[in-house]
Amino acid sequence: MVGYDLWQEKRVAKQKMKQAPIAVSDK
């Protein structure tokens, strides 16, 4: 389960990185 948690955390971090530039350019 720990390995799954780490994988999930990495996936969420990647999604945030993708969304961050879009949110900034929106303003």
C-alpha cells in the first residue's frame, strides 16, 4: 500500500505541475 501511496502522490504532483502554468497564464 505504501508503494501505491507514493505512486499516487507522484501522479498528483505531475497534474499540479501541468495545471500551474495554465492557472498563471489565465490571470
